[in-house]
Amino acid sequence: MTFADVFLTTPFAHRGLHDLLPGHPENSRAAFLAAIDAGYGIELDIQSSADDAAMVFHDDDLDRLTAATGPVNRHTARALGAMALRGGAEGIPTLAEVCALVAGQVPLLIEIKDQDGRLGPDIGPLERAVAGVLRGYGGAVAVMSFNPHSVAAMADLLPDVPRGLTTCAFDPQEWRLPAEICAHLTTIADFLSVGASFISHDHNDLANPRVGELKSRGAGILCWTIRTPEQEARARRIAHTITFEGYAAPLA
């Protein structure tokens, strides 16, 4: 497993290049094509359909991003593909469709959303779905998740694909998790056990000593989500590269 330099030098458009262009909803084909045209990497999110397909969608529920309501995982991939994304004319894509669209033109940073609900061990079908798609993908790709169990599963399923932990300060009130779980996650204690090569950390918490420790040991440090050039300048004192939205991040 090699974490390619391209992941440390390329800015990643958060859910595609969706904020600057009308008609380009987040996690849409249009937003991904715009990112490719601009030369940015693509960060995207994966949720599960009712028939265990890997869908490119951020939220657990459909309400914010479509005219439908309720959990994403109550609908089949075919039904989700027919649901128009707000602000655009296309439906929710599958990971397979996005991989075919990107086809290695820019690096992909794939976040597998937690399906357990408590960042715990009740995972598996979505990780297998993601792995099934990525086994046939020839471009630069890395996977990550807030859930260490998910990252560990990807280590077993796709040992040659770089993997990382999505991390932050894990405020128990915000995450609605027991304090002891948040305390464990805040220390990024699972980095070695899941075989991670990078973290993608909340830019507001980059001063966390554990982030600097991991960087000193050779870990890749990415961060999320940068929304201004000023935030980027501060983040780059520690982070190798950024996930951004809302402005045109400079290319290296």
C-alpha cells in the first residue's frame, strides 16, 4: 500500500466543485466534471442503498438534497438514481458510475459514511460494495472513514488501496456519543491498528498534538473543510493539502 504523492500535493474539491457553479449540486456528476476540468482532486461520500449498492451521497437522509424524504438506505440504487438532486438535473450516482466518469483523470478521496450509527463494529455490506467497485479501478484512489472499524474492513478487503481516518475533536454533544468513545477517537488511537497512512482532520483542530506527532512519523495530513484563502494559509502550516469548497484553491 503506497500513499501516492498526488494525495499530498493536490487540493481536493469537497463533494466536487459544487459551490462556484450553478447547476452543479454536491456529489453530482456535474460537480465532478467541473473539478476534473479545473485540475482538482475529488473528495466524495458513500452511503448504502437498500440493495447494498455504494451510492455517492453525503447525508443519511434525502431531505436536504432531494425532494424525497427519509433515509437513503430505504431505497434501491435504481430508485435513488431517479431522484433529482436539488439545484441540478441529475439523480444520485453510484460509485461505479463516478469511477467510470473520472477514469483516473484526477485522484479520488472516498469517505465511507458510518453505517453503525455509533462509529462501532456493525459494518460490512457498504465496505464490500465499495471494494467491489474499486477492485476494477485503475486510477489514484484512497478511502477513509470516521469509523475505524470501516477502515479496518477496507484493510482486509483492499490491502493495496491507501486508507485513512477522518478525524476531528469529537465533541460528545455534537456526535451524541459516550464521552469515552469520543476520548478514544480524539487521540486517533486506531491509526496503526487499521494500517492507515493518512488522516483527514478538521482544520479547526490541526493544533492537536497528536496530528503533529503523526506528521512527524510520516503520516499524510489532509484537512477539511477549508472555505477561504485565509483558512487555507493557516491550515497549510500543518496539513500537506486541503479539502476545500466555496473558492478556487490554488493548484501546486
